[in-house]
Amino acid sequence: MEDRGLLAIRTLSAVWTAVAVPTTLLRWWMRWPNPPSRRAFIDRGFIYETFTFLALAAQISQLVILQLPATGWNIARSYGRILTFYVIVWSTRIALLSLFAVTPPRQPFSWFKRQFQWMMLAYGLIMIGLMIQAIGICYHRHGWHEGSIPRCPLGLQVAISHYVVDGITDALLIYKVSSLLFLIIGKDRWRIIGPFMSYIAMIIASVIHATFIWKGTRTEEVMAGITECGVGIVAGNMPFLVTYFYKKFNQGNNDSDDDTRSASPVSFACRELHDSIELNVITKPDIILGSHPTLKAPPSPATTAGSSTTSLVPYSQ
């Protein structure tokens, strides 16, 4: 029975490797000739996703290599799987968050950038906290070291932590992204919905994994964790792949505009009512959120009589 469980784990690892590796390599390949400057190629999302991919490679290598005797090496592999799991899952979430934290500085909507950057920092601290919790639980539990395939039973405490932490962080992100969607109209909404739906896929995989941790079924728990890692890698790459092929298929309609857009799935900017559309960014933004008046702004039809404010109306290119 133990051998069948190990075979199922290795098979699932091979399947997700066959999916995650090509999508990551395709993302690297498609971005290299595309950006107008190499600075646009090595962005934060690329760094996070590359780091996540390396963690996945480390995790898969521990599962696919030949089984070794039940020694300290196997126990170290068990700890390594726990650490790489949290690195993969939370680095992917941080990478998706970095897609929304691209508002240029000194823009009226730079508060989007600050909020998402604080969320990225919080996600990193949560990742470290969950690592410490899982390692501490495994260290103080006895019996699992003697198995031919050591697997630490994380138990109810870790499952509850997953439900609570994932629920709070996911609800916060959904709220922030939903508020961002209300500022955008027209065809540009798909640039936000793509990364957003990728994150929803990660939420579903996370809930399933936490449920198996709760039940204590070790083989299914490991398989659910591998699936969550694979979904995270693919979800992190999918917004870039969809954006790339969308631009390729619509290149004939927007030849002059396509070359100046950023290589990322989404980038934001805002213009003042009295300013031109030329903004101080590396590449032309994909989405103009809207106009933001200042005290020096001249009157415009969007400004109400006797007031210096306007309604926030998204600007569509």
C-alpha cells in the first residue's frame, strides 16, 4: 500500500512537472524578444516566478529520485518538501500581487501601488510564519521518522491556520482587486480578470489541500500539496501567456500601439485633466485608470459647477 501511494505521488509529480516546466520556459522565451528594454524583461514578477520555479524543481527532485533507506536524509527531504511547498505557494501569490503593484510613482493612483506592496510584504511574513509553525509541529512529534517514507502529520492546527490565514488574505485581495475593477471599463478589464482568475484557481486548490490536512490522510495530503504547487506555477504563468497570445492575434489591428505596451499583463497610469498622455514610465501603460483633477486644472465638462472635483471616469485609449 505504501508503494502504491509512493507511485501515485511520483506519477502526479511527473504530470505537474510536464505542465509547469513548459509553461515557465514558454513565459521566459516569449518575454525575451518582446520588451522594448531589458529592464522590462527582468521585472519583479519574473524574479518571483523564477524563484518559485526553482523551488518547484527542488521539491520535484525530492519526490522523483530513487527511494533511499529511512535515514536522516529522508527526514531532511520531508522537511525540505514542507519548506519548498510554502515557498512555491506564497511566492506565486506574491508574484501575482506584483502585477497590480505597477502604478508609476508620483501618479494620483500610486496608492494602489503602496497598498499592494504592503500586501506583498505581509504575504512574505505569513510564508515565514507558516514555515516555522509546520517545522515546529513536525519537530515535536514522534513516530513519523521511522516510516519507510517519512511524512510528518501536520494535523488540525496547521489545517486551521491554512483556513484562517488563506481566508483572510484571499478575502483582502479579492476586495482590493474588485475595487480596482470598478475603475476600469471596456475591453481593458480582461487584463485584470486574467490574474484575478488565476488567483481564484489557487484559492480552490488551497482549500482542497487544507481539507486533506484536516482529515489526516497522508498520501492524499501530499498529492493535494503537489497539485496546489502545480496550480500555483501554472496560475502565475497563465496571465503572461494569455496576454502574449492575445497581443499576437490582435497585432494586425494595433500594430503601432502594440510595440509600446508593457510586456506584463497589466500596467496602470493616470493622467491629470490638464496633462498630456505622455507619462514618465518605461513603457506605455496598458490601462489609464482615469483623470484626476488638481487645483490648477482648467474647467472641463466633467467638472460640476461650483466644485473643484470630478467623478472618477476611466479613460479608455
